[in-house]
Amino acid sequence: MVKLCVPETDIFRRNKHDLLPLVSGLSFKQPNNEEYPGKELMLECSLNIGSPNFLSELANLGLLEALKSNRFTSFACDIGPAWETFIENGKSPNGYPRYLPGTNPLSDEKYIEFGKDNIAFIRNNFDGLIKVENLNYFDTGAYERVCEPEFISMIINELDIELLLDIGHLIICVKNMNIPLESYLDDIPLNTISEVQISGSNIVNGVLEDTHEIPSETDMEILDHILSRIKPKYLTLEYYKNDQALIKGYRDLEKWLQNRE
């Protein structure tokens, strides 16, 4: 059966006595020395695997030291944007995060070249799985190419890594890129996925935003369809707003997964 993973965040720490019995893994967005005996620990960040600045950023954020600690079984970063530099802290008119173009867009060849160098460095310092997470597509100019299924497959295959599938990002991509869900799924490397993340999105002022809500019934139907095609090891709920809603969300996911067996 698919196991549950929870992000190691403030809301988790407030409710860990309720959540720890429900999960088998924890994902750390910021490395620390907290111990969780019997749980698999995974490290996640928003660095871009194809960035020429990846290695310096890895060290500056303390991630390299964390990878060398042998505490984590996997490391995940982002696939894109395909720019040498880009604006990381842009906002939509609704106030939600957006990447914006910067300087020097990267060709596929350059992105792969930087990506291979970065992966080689990680593998020299870390023995675990390496994953990249799919982005959601917004029409800012910074998300071009990297959200296309063919590009995702090319990067996964060329770098010999896994895809971390974020279903919320997937849903935003298929809507904003006008690609049928099934076609998108057919063209990404589903066979490489060992972790799936899920959260709910909302329409805000006419725009589908990544609001990190509890998944809707439609979200769960899409998850069910995806799990009919793949057998990941972990499912992670990305929700950070209300303590009791988070606990209920994990209890509901546990029951839902049991009922699928």
C-alpha cells in the first residue's frame, strides 16, 4: 500500500503526536537535527536542478551539509525555470508566488549540461534517490518549456533521476497549457515516480491558484486515476493552514488508501 509522508513544518510540529502514527516518512524543506525514529526522512528544496548557480546555493542554504549527513534517503529540487537567472519572488495580482524572467534563457542543451554537472556533484556527496518536482505553468514568460511533458521526460531520462509528481501543479498545467490530462500523463515518465504530492487549488479572481487547500473530490478522483497507473511509495499532503484540518486530512487519506486496497 502507498505510505503517507508529512512535511516537517511548524504545523506538523504542533500536531506531531497525532500525525506521526499516521505517516511513515517526513519531508524536510529546511534541514534540522530533529530525530524521528522509525520514519524515513527526505529532503526537499525549491532550487532549480538546471541552474548554473545550483552548487553555491546548495552550500549556502545548508543543504550540502544535510546531504552529507546520511540522514536522508532522497533529495528533491525543481525542474526549471530554464533561465540562467530569474526572479524568484514575483507575485501574481492575487498575491500568489510567480517566477518571472531574468537574464539569459537556457537552451535544452545548456540546461542538460548544467543539470548533469549538478547531479554528478550531488551523487559524489549523497547516496540516496534524486528527484525533481514538476512546476505549475503560468503565463509569465518564466515557465516556458520546463512545464512541457516532453521536456520533463527529456530531463528525467538525460539526468537519470526521478520525477516527484505534484498533482496540484499538474492540474494547473493542464488547464493553463490547454492539454488534456490523459495526454499529459501519457507523455511524462510515470515509471520513475516514487512520491506523489497532493493539495487543492482554487479559482481566485478568475485564476486557478496553487492555494494548498485540502484536496477536493475532483482532486481525489485525479489521484485515484494516477494511482491506477503507478504505484508510488509515498503520498504527501501539502497543507499548512489549520491544525485540525491537517490532522483530519491525513486521517481521511489513510482511510481512503485503505479502501483502495
